[in-house]
Amino acid sequence: MSTQFNRRKFLIYSSATIGSSIFIKACANSAPSATNSPAASGNASPVAATSGDTIKVGILHSLSGTMSISEKSVVDAEKLAIKEINAAGGVLGKQIQPIVEDGASNWDTFREKATKLIDQDKVAVVFGCWTSASRKNVKPVFESKNHMLWYPVQYEGQECSKNIFYTGAAPNQQIEPSVDWLLKNKGKEFFLVGSDYVFPRTANTIIKAQLEALGGKTVGEDYLPLGNTEVTPIITKIKQNLPNGGVIYNTLNGDSNVAFFKQLKGAGLTPEKYPSMSVSIAEEEVKAIGVEYLKGHYAAWNYFQTVDTPANKKFVAAFKKEYGENRVTNDPMEAAYIAVYLWKQAVEKAGVTDIAKVSAAAYGQTIDAPEGKVTVDANHHISKIVRIGQVRQDGLFDIVYATPAPVEPVPWNQFVKETKGFACDWSDPAKGGKYKQA
């Protein structure tokens, strides 16, 4: 049975994010080429144990519980990248040995498994997490042990850890552009619905500030505990607050989305009058929920299976060959897939698996990813093209908007008063995770 997110824990995790304010996710058949990256200083860090001709890496996602609907496929993508790299000769002449652990949609379990991977298995790196609650719970583990996590999911920002590389979108690479697009194309009145934990709460704080700045209006806001499917009260509130239609901005995660979209359609709230924008529903979730409930609704990501690039065609073909023609790819899967390749490139540039040296070598790494060219920034995030897709009859997305070039990541939000003007630069010890720009 899935573990629901406890509200007391939410408040603990949220407070770690917001301080004192009110606000608080390669080519398929050959390793991509690396680019030179600027040197950066770093303290001595533990060198992961290697065994003979192998390098151990950790994979930590929910294989059970409410988040398994999304995270199982991310594991498949990471394992595919590892298989391809091993087939091409491995890393530093060694084969990658993945050690997979189940976070079980329980944030305490994530922390325990992260500790095990580092202390007992002595992995060189961990690829893992989905929800910000899980990331927030393992963050102190990686920081206290000076280890490395590659996190593949769009998130709420307001964070820039020395020990985490974020290959999903920062808010300015997903949330903010989607709000701009909705205001211009779908309406100015928004109802915000999300799961009750740090990502949706922070995302909605950003959205409310953005709407206020740009002339939009938040008419309602409501949350469900993760795994909760009692969505009828929220549907009722949407009808009351948007009697003539309007935008639904959806940050629900996991199984709650199944009940929400089924009841949304059952209540007659169709996308023609009540278009929804989701930031945690991709091709895999459309398939699980049912296209008949999602057709016509929207999602904001950096990658869709329908992206028309040679690198993506190779990626999709390789994934389907490995796991079956009926499988689909999505944004977190692609971000997880390229994370393994970016880490590989950094290790090869560093010449060792030492974490401080690999971290410094990661800056400036670039890859011809399925989503398009991406580059690792010194703020531990990557540049990404922003895309908005509309669910079509086959369960894939028609891309209705895309930025002409990759958008540089901005971890500290510039709409929220408390973080406006702040930035992150781990290549400069004087700046670090949060500094005030001149």
C-alpha cells in the first residue's frame, strides 16, 4: 500500500526550503563527446570503492507505492544508458555495475537507502529521486557525506546544492514559460491544484507571484496528500470558482492524477472550457490514466517523445528495442538517461571517480540529447529547450510551443521577493550556492 505524505513532515521539509518566508522537479548507440569544462576548486572527497573491472553506481527510485507509476520507467532509462555505455567500453575501462534500491514512495526509506548505497555499497554516484520530498530528505545525507546525486525531474527550484546535479527543469524552464503561454492563449483566471508537499506548494507560490506581476488572477488553490484520491471536493471548488471556465494548473503527482482527470471529465469540465496544464503528467502517465480522460489537455516539459531530432529517434528506437514497442518515453526518463552520460563524460574528463574532481569536470559538459543540445552550468543545472504539448488521440503530445533555443537555468526564483536577485555558482567558492548578484 502506498505511503501518504504526512503534513507534519511537509512542514519540516518546507521550512528547510523557505527559511522565514511564506513560500517555501545522448545518442542511443554511442557515448556523446565531451567538451572542455572550467576547473573548479573543491575539498577532498571520498573516492568510491571499485571492484576489479567495475564501478558501482546507485539507482534510487520508487518501485512501489504511489510514485511507482512514474518512477519505474526512469529506472529503465537509467539502466538503458548504463547498458549502452558498458557495450561501448564502459567508463575509464571499467564496466558500470548498477545497484538498484526501492525508495517505496516513503521519504524516510529514501534516506535510509541513500545511506546504504554510500556507506555499504560504496557507489561512485547515485541517480535518483522524483518528488522534492524525497530529494529534500536525502539532500542532508549527500551533503554530510560529501557525495553526489544526479536528480532527473523538474522541480520547484529555490535550491542549489553542491552535492546535487539537477537535469530536470528549474521553474524558469517549465513553470514560468507555461504560465506565460496560458495567459496569452487560454485565459487569466487560474485554479491551482496540487499534492500536499514541497514541490506543488512552492510551485504555486511562484505561479501566484507571477500571475500578480503579469495581470492574471488566482481564484482558488487546493491540495491533496500524496496517494489520496478524494478529489470530489476539489472538482466542486473548481466549478464554484470558475463558473464560466478558466485555467486549471495541475501539480498533482502519482495516483491522485488518475482520480482527478476521471472525475474532471465526469463533471463535464472539458479542456475546451477548462484547459489544464500539468507539470508531472507525461506520456507514461497518460497511458496509465487513459487518453480518453486527458485528450486535449496540456503539459509543460522540455522533452516529448514526439521531438523531431536524430538523437531522439535513436533514443526512442533503442528504448523500444530494449523494453517493447508498446513502451513510451517521457521527460524524466530522458533527463535520467542523459544524466548517466553527463556523469560518464565528467568522470572521463576527471580521470577518476573522486567526487570533487568529477563535480568540477562536469561544468561545461555538453551533449546532443534527445531533447536537443544541453550544457551543464556551474549552478549544477542544465540549459534546456522549453516545450508545451497537447495530448492527442494516440496518447502522445503535439508540441504547440517551443523556445527557439535552450533556456539557461535560474534556480533562485526571480518572481518571489525573498529570492529575487540571487544566483548560484559552484565554480567560484566566493559565490557558492546562493549569492546576491551585482
